[in-house]
Amino acid sequence: MRTNSETLDPGAVARIEWSAFPFLQFRVRTGKAAMKAARKDSDREPEGNTGKAAGSDTGSDTGSDTGSDTGRNGGARGAGLGAAHAGRRAAPGAASTAAAAPAAAAFTVHDAAPAASASAASSWRAFPARQQPDWPDVAALGAVTRGLAAAPPLVAAAECDLLRRRMAAVARGEAILLQGGDCAETFAGTGTESLRGTLRTLLQMAVVLTHATALPVVKVGRMAGQYAKPRSSPVEERDGVTLPSYRGDAVNGLEFTAGARRPDAGRLRAMYDASARSLNLVRALTTGGFADLRQVHAWNQGFVAASGAGERYEQLADEIGRSLAFMRACGVDTREVATAEFFVGHEGLLLDYEAALTRVEPGTGRAYATSGHLLWIGERTRELDGAHVEYFSRIANPIAVKLGPTTTPDTVLALVDRLDPDREPGRLTFVVRAGADRVRDVLPTLVEKVNAEGAQVCWVSDPMHGNTTTAPSGHKTRRFDTVLDEVRGFVEVHRELGTHPGGIHVELTGDDVTECVGGGNAVLEEDLPDRYETACDPRLNHAQSLDLAFLLAEQYRSAARA
């Protein structure tokens, strides 16, 4: 079945609409009150909705539609590990949960038959599952997954429903998505300072984009679960030695030794524990004053002052400052902007892990992946007859699919039919990773075909994965100007079509790494070895991420004026 600045004039104060201050559009609640509000909102009737660092695996960014990894049938498996952590919260999920969105942002989730929902954790096993590890100890895998099945969920269904409403606003052109974080999280690298840095960077970017677009920014961290990566080859060879490829800390170790590269199912439990710690820290930071808008603006002022391109960004930063001053002068309670709504997501790659953390809501019979709020299917695992599409078709979370440059309109329409048959805004996001040289050619047809079928999906740009090159030093890298050009092309296409450029999905870090070249404080190719710390693909550093936010803000403003 197929069924889309200037100084404020005091005399104009009476004419100002508060919608011009989107900082206040999503009011924050925390704790039990938030969960109650989210559940109450989800019960509303909808209104207005219609139906290289890792050796020689240099191809990990540019895999084909089908990938070179041999598919495997999941077969019958044992389910997983020990008792749940005593005293852990049932859902260390969203850092904070917003109040009910306007009625128009409500959505319908049609109840699936209980049997169908219950099968979400198992039906995928009858389909070929690509990019899954060859676990050498199946009994150990069974013990781990049994334990995960008994463990508390990492996020709650009500939080996933809330994000789905937020994504519905993106689909309608009423908000934009900012998603970012590590290419591949590591157990050793995911600490307090690292998370603080990434969160700070995302909050700074969000403030810039919010002011420039006058739209709320839906913030999703690529964190608390991004511990697994697909690979272009199941093995890696160095100096005549062949070992399994590094598939992320959730599977094996980065060190090129037989012991480290042996898949270890115990790492799935370690991923769960690390994700829970990250979620708890993010919640504490986003509700404990770290995300205060005034502080975030002060950080941005510091960036502008220190940036080599600071003069270009100074006007926008000053406009934000005047807006905050205006709010204070009008007596606005700025406690409303002292906290932030924040969600987490990752690629739902390891189906044994996702299945073990799938939970069915007793009241509705709907199944949720409780490992994260928003999960996505990668370019290599989006086969229509594959296990990943089958699993994702049965969960009620908001979901996304990565689309590379060879994606055809027929494939996209078939994905809509499988993953969003009821054409519900907020359900499905397409993340386009076409490359700067292809996005202007590939994207228009895809958007037009999807719109013609009545599907209201979110369109998001991933300007990273289609733009990877290898430097003379042998390091995988990305050029900032090329990344920016893909974003620019993405916005241009939507401007020409009269559709909404829904946001960006980027690999970034809050650290001052040297992995991508260029930016306002330019990183040169000869600088790459200085702080090349990624476990997989190159990330934008803190300054480059903010460069991108300010320049993207200019693109959105230009599109709005066109």
C-alpha cells in the first residue's frame, strides 16, 4: 500500500510574538512529573494529522547498498545474563522530558496485535541478518542476552513517544533536528569529561540554530549505545596477518591481536552498563544547570572571540545576546531556559542486543526498543528482506534509515511502505549521505517521489560519510569545506522544492582532536597525527562543529528569505 537582525525597537514590543523565542517553546519537566506529562500527552487524540584508525578498513564509510558482509540467518538462539542491577532506575532515559506539545503535534500509533508486537524481539531471526558478529561462544551469548532481557530498560516508552511527537514537528517544518556524537563510542573514552564536551558542543550548536531559524531544535545525542560499527570486510590484514575486523567495543577490541579481536558476548553487557552510566550523567547535566541558556550563550561568545572566523559569526552571537537581554527586561522567567530536553540514539546494528532490550507495553501491546530513543538502520543493512528492516518495522520508536548515493526512488518508497505504512509524521526519518558531489543530483528525485506518495518523513543531512578521503599520512579524514558543501546542497535542494530541510546528523566530539581538516581554526593535513583519537571514522572537533552550526544558520536564513 502507498497512500511530507536588527536592534530591537522598543515601540515594536507590543507586536512581538513569543513564537519568535523558540527557547521557550518546549518547557521542561523532570522526574515523575515528566513521565506523567509524557504519558498524558501520548494518550491525546490527534488533531490535524493524516493518515582509519582501525587499520585497513578504509571502506567503512562508503559501503554499497548491499555491503560485502556475508548475510547470516540468526537462527534459533538462547536468550541472555544475570539479574538486573539492584536499585537502578527503571528507565534512565531522556535527560529531561518536555511538557505536552501543541495538539497538532500529537500522533497516532495504531495498536498492533499483541502477538505481532511480542514477536518484535524474535521475528527478525527468520531473515538474513547482515553485519552480525560470528560469536564463537553461543552459550555465553545466550547467558548475556537472558540477563539483558531481565534488566531494566534504558529508556521508557513514554520518552520514545515524546521524541516521536518532536520528530513529527520536524516533518511538518515546525522544528529541526540536531543529532551528533562519536562515530564509535569506546568504553575507555566515554567518561565524564568526554560526555560533558560533546553535550556542551551540541547545546552550543542548538542555540545558534534555534535563533537563526526561530524554530525549536530537537537535540539527539549519538551516544549511550553507539558502540558497534558495520565494516566493509569481516577481516583485516596487516603484514600478512589476518584477524577479524574491529566491530566496535560492543563486539571486540581495537588492538590488532588475536585475543582482542575475538568477539566477546560479555561486551554486550558492558555496553548496557556504559550506556546506563552515560544516560544518568546526561540527565544530571541537562537538568542541573549545565544547559542553562545564558551559560551556553557565554560559551558561544568565547568561541566567537577565539575563532579565526569570529568576525563572520559576531553579528549572530550579538543578536542572541540582545534576545536574552530583551527577555530579562520583559520579566521572562529565565528558569524556563535553565534546562534542556535531550534524547539519545544509535545505529540498531546488533540485533541480539536490541532484541534482548525490546519491551512490550502492557496497556497497548506496542513493542519498543528500550536501548535508545531513536534508532537507525545503516546503509549496509537496509535490505527490504533483511532482518534489520523486519525488526524496525515492529518497534514503535521513531526510526531512521541512512540513504547513500545509489539509493533509488523505488527503494525509498518500499522502505516507507515497510516502516511507515500509516504515513505518520515523526515515525520515519531519511538521513541522506550522498556526498557533496552527488547530493544535488540524488536528493530532488527522492524527495519528490516520497512527497507524491503522501508520506511526511523527516529529511536530514549526514554530510560526513559520503566525504571521506585518505590523507598522505594514511589517516582517514574529511575536509570541512566538503562537509559544509553537502549541507549547503541539501538546503538548496529543499529550498528549490519548497520542502523542509529537517536538520543534520554529524559525527563530532567536544575535544580538540585533529581528525578533519579545515575549519575556522584550520587543521592542516600535517596536523592529523597530533590528536587523531577516533576508534573508527574522523570527527569534527569542537571548533569545527561550531563553525558548521554558524554557517548552517546562515544557510537556513538564506533559504527562509528566498
